[in-house]
Amino acid sequence: MRSPVPWTATLAVATALLAGCDSAPETSASGGRFGSLALEACSTGEGAMRAEAMCGTLEVPEDRDAPDGRKIALNIAVLPARNDSGLEPVFFLAGGPGQAATTLAGHIGNALRDVRRSRDVVLVDQRGTGRSNPLDCVDASGEPMDTDLSQVTDADGIARYAAACAQGLAGRADPRFYTTAEAIADLDAVREALGADTINLVGGSYGTRVAQQYAMRYPDHVRTMVLDGVAPNDLVVGGEFARTFEDALALQAAQCNADAACRARFPVDAPTRLREVIAQLQAQPVEVEYRNATTGAIARDTVTADTVTGLAFLFSYAPETASLLPLMLEEASEGRYGALLALTRMTGQQFAGGMNRGMQWSVLCAEDAPRWNADSGSADGTILGAEVARMFFAACPAWPHGAADPAQAQPLESDIPTLLLSGELDPVTPPAYGERVAAGLANGRHLVLRGQGHGTLHLGCTPKLVAGFIEDADTASPDPACLDSLEGVPPFTSFNGWDP
């Protein structure tokens, strides 16, 4: 059985492991600012996108019904406000599921730079990710498992991998207790330790589910919410990718068709060309010579239908990469695969390790797999097909997981001031999802960013809009007129770029 999308492509984000917090401890004068948390100065984040922060841990029970049992240390980084105003902090909730919030410190510090004038930004690695007792897959000796899961192309193989991973975790973690419900209890424990009566929530992608469910359980502790790339509570994560990806491709094709130069350069639209290339490679994979984008060395590898589909899915997340897709597919249709394979290998390296698989399985198998209808027919006729969801949940028969409360899938109904943000071309959390969630929010406002993809917090004037909204806790406060300057990225008509 073939998986149309490599596992690591399912929810794409680039992250790295948190660096150690090894600087001098904070002074006693600032200790009260962080409540009972003992934090030390640190530098955290990934690569060049690092941020100066205050780091520490908070110990919580793994199983709250057994408070005397195993404890886990939640990894926390606080990006301090430039002015110690004492205002309610902002908690950023990462996506995935499986992404560690602290690895995004530099990116979030930049996106929320205006917020940080007067408010601390709190990053908590959700249990099972980052340095919060990560559910890393290791063998019985504690060494990383040899098999690269992204190369496993059948459901039975994924299940065997998951069983071995679970065995390697024995004595270190119980995957049943690494769900969204446990995570929001952790967040509230951090809030309480900080001494904050109310907090502001900013969630991205799966983090919007965490935000909604925190607001459902602890409504009195939420001052405002910002939901970027909105995932409704009743969404089966992974279950609708085939359809939402198809819709995004159609919108991208329409954008090309509306541009005379693009229409002339690519008379066959990208979805049609993608199907043609997939059919060619299903009939006959091709061995290709390409140049490694990192080292410059010449290498050889085989291009398959999975290669092309996975790259197309990843590229659809952002307009800057989606703009390359028509050109890549045109080249491939003429038998030139070198650039496509080079981009695939480079993208795979960038995304490697960005999601914790074990934690992702703990969430999906408890909360989403039981609600997935394999026979719904919703993926019929799509490029990805129903196989992408089957592979998404293939680990669940072998992975120890809890059972979610059905109430978690109920829509959030609230009057908490909420700003919802969607990218027009988002292939996994389209604007229609934002509309569904906004319907239950008496004090909600939904903004759709034209020509944009998945994740909008950093785009254009959005940082100022978000800061103004959080400052005033008023959905009427942001003036979205500044977003009118945002435009889609024109498709490349050659390797030199797009026509001026």
C-alpha cells in the first residue's frame, strides 16, 4: 500500500530542539514577576531565529488521577516584555500536534514584537514535545530508532514502528496521558504558577484547538484569544486534507489563470499537470541526478509519484513556495526532475524533527481517529485520496492511547473577545473553518488574508493588528484596511522568477 504523502509532510513546520538554559539566575527583584517559577536567563529557538528569554520548568503529575506517581517537567520560556507593566501575559500555543513552542521563540518574538512592549509572552512545550518529557522513538537500549519513518510506505510498517516506539518508552512515559485535555491542565498550572488570574491565548493551527478547549474548561481565566489557521473542535485532523488540498490547488490555479503571462506560460493548470506527472511516475519511477542544495555535491536518487505529491503538498502551505509549483510540474512533465528532487531533499532536511511523532499519535489516536469515517467518500477523486488519512491513523492500533471526552469535539460558544485569522489559500485550515468557529463566538471577528497560506501572524501589518486587539480586548479595535496591501505571489514563469 502506497502512502501519497511522506509522514513528515502531514503538518509541516520547521523547528529545532531547545538550547539549554545555562545563564545566571534572574534577580530576586524580578522573581515576583514570574510568580513561583524559578526562571533563568537563556537563549532559545532555532538557528538564526533565536531569542533571549527566561527559562525554567514546572513539575506536574503525568497522570493527574495518580498525583503521587511519575512527574514530568514542563519546559517553559518567557519572552519578557520590554516594559514591566504587570499586564496579563500572552500564552503562545504551537501547532502540530507535536510541535514544541519554545523552538519557535525567535519567530514568535518577532510576530508578537508589538505585544511585547507591555506583555510577557509565555511558551510552554506541550507535554511530549521539546523538552517536556518528549515521546521520542527509541529502541529498547534507549538509542534513536534506526528506521526513518518517512520512508515507511505501508500501514503495517507504521504500526510496527509505533509498537517498537511504545516499547522503548516503557518506564519513561505513558503515552495515554499526552493528550490535549492533559495539555490544557498543564497550561493552567503554569498560569497559576505565574500568579496570573487571566491570560491571553494566541494559537496557531492545532494550537487553536488547544486554545478553544482551554477556553471551554477555564473561561474565567481567558481575557482574549487570537486563532491563526483555525481548526474547529469537531475537525478530524488529517481526515480532510485530501479535500482541502484539492481546494487550495484550484484557488492557486485560478490565480494563475487570471494572470495573462502565467496563463500563456502554463496553458495546462497545475492540478491537471500534477495528475499527469503522478500517473507518469506511478507507471515508471525515474532515477535522477541532482545537485544537493546544501552541499552542492552531485547525487542520484529515484523520483516517485510520492516524491511529487509530497512536495506539492508541502509547497502549498505558503504562497512563496506554491508559486514554484507550476514551473516544477512543467519541468517534470518534460522529463526534467533534477530541480524538483533537489527541492524535495532540501525541504525534507528543513522539516526533519519538526514534529514529535509519539505525542502526535497520542493526540490523534485518542481524539481524531475514533471520529474518522474511512468510508465517507469525501476524498473520492482527489489527488491525495483517502490513503493520506489511513496512513495518518495507521499507528493507532499499536499505540497506547487514552479516550477523549466527546464534549471536546463540541463547538466553542463564548463571548471571549476573539480575533480569527485565515489565509485565503490555506491547504489545511481554510477560511471556511474560521467561519465555523466564529459562528459560536458572540465577540469574535474573522479576517481572511488575501493570497496567503497557512500561518499569518507575521504577515504585513498583522503584528500591529494583533497587538492592538490584545491591548484593547475589543474586536472592533483593529482596522484591517492595512491588509489590503497583501497580495498573492505570482507564479514563477522561469527560474529567474515571475514576469514583471
